Amino acid sequence: MRNFLNLVPSVSQYFSSRRDEKADPAIVFGFNCGQSIAQMLLCLTVVSGGVLHPSAVRAIGAIAATPQTIAQTPANAPAPLTKVLREIDAAANRRDVKAVMAFYSPNFTHSDGLNSQSMEKALTQLWDRYPSLNYRTEIKSWKTEGSAIVAETVTTIAGTHKKDGRESTLKATIRSQQRFEGEKIVNQEILAEQTQLSSGNNPPTIQVNVPEQVKVGEEYHFDAIVREPIGDDILIGTVLEEPITEKTFFDPSEIELELLNSGGIFKVGKAPATPENRWVSAVLMRQGGIAMVSVRLRVVK
């Protein structure tokens, strides 16, 4: 299965050989887009749910059981919840997969159709590939629902990886909501996310414009704009839209990279007829490097 970063030598060779020639209308590469994007995002998905120390969870449970505690903002977040978030980051930064998964309910549900087994698999693969990722989680809001506590958090992730003399940089942000019952995480929903991966000495800097949410059947605009002047550079790329399911987390996608006449990709998409979550991803390459960005698009009624 071909890895995204393995495209770097062939792309560089293509640019060198084609600089003074008329370029082909399209270049087709086997690109494991679904897996590479999904693994990065899934890593965020898991750790933003939390690694819960039993004593911290019991304290949170006690807070949730107090009728007058109906809550609210990061400023009034209880100390046990804040402690849990610190432990989330610490466990993720240790790459302790077993510690992460030990605190999920056997009946755990996820908005993307995942379970604990598929999350553990993806985490293991990602951390093998990126062993120096750094996580930081912050509370956006929280509330109690009976004996449960529901927290909305934002997790940021950043790191680099060097292989065969090529360095790649990963930056991502995910906003999620998770429900804690007892000592287990029972449910998680991803509300928004964006991931960027770049490699090379001078990869394009991409600015993405796309809505977080659209209605079923609605048209939407997706812009992936290269912020630097292109000059005489040859720019190739494409955009890919696919549903977010357990299958797309692991199955590869083949994409066709086309020569671009402008400094970016500008597409009009149409939301499906049924509510679901989708990834909209762009890949842009030039002689100096490669950049990929993926965002979550929520399709609602």
C-alpha cells in the first residue's frame, strides 16, 4: 500500500523533467488518502475522549450527581475535570495505547461508527509512524446530565517525523463532545476538525475556506488557496470528498493529481441527500514540497 510521503521522490523527478516541457494533463498516483488522513484524525478522536484515572472519574461522577451543578464554561470547570484533561494529554504524549483504551466502555459508541478495537488499531499505527506527537486539550464547555457529565473539548496536536531524509510536519485541531458515565467513556461525537500535513523544503502554505456544516442537498464552496506567490512553479493537486466511516479509516483511495492553472483549488460541492459526516481533503504539490489538508464537513437536515 503506497504511503503519501513516498510520492515525494517521484514528484520531484516529475517537476525536474517537466519544467521546460508541456506538462501532461493529469498524473495519477496511488494515494492512501483515507488511511493517512483517518489515522491522524482518529488519534485526536481517541485522546480527546480521555484517559480517565479512576479517582478523577469518581470525583467527576460526584459532581454530576449534585443537582445544583449545571454547568457551563472553562472558568468554572471543576478541578477533577481539569485534572482528567491533564491526564489525557500525559497519556497521549506517552503513547500508552493500552492505558487509553482501558477506560472505554465495552458498549462505547462513536459518531463515526468506530469501536474500541478499531481505535486501538489506528492509534498504534499512527504512533508507530509519528512517535513524537504532542497533545494539548482545553475545555470549551461542560454540563451535567443526570449522573453523567458531558464535556466539549478542543485538542491540538503537532509533531514532526523524519524518514529516509524527508521530514513531515503534522498540525491538527479537533473539537469533540464526550459523555462520561461512572469510570468509562460511553459516547463521543466529533464536532469539527482540521488536519494539515506538509513535507519538503518549501511546501505550499494552504488556507482553506469551507463551512463546518451544510444542509442535505445544499451546494457549498471549498477553496484551498496557496498563500505564497506561485511564480514559475508548476503546481499540481486535487480535492477528494468521502464519507467518514470505519471503512474509510483503513481502506486506501486512489486520486488523480492534475496540473493547476491557478494558485490553489476552487471547487463547488454538493452535500449528499442524507445527513452524515464527510472529509473534504486537498493535496497540493510543487517542486519544493507537498501539503495536504483535510477538514470535516457535517451534513445535517
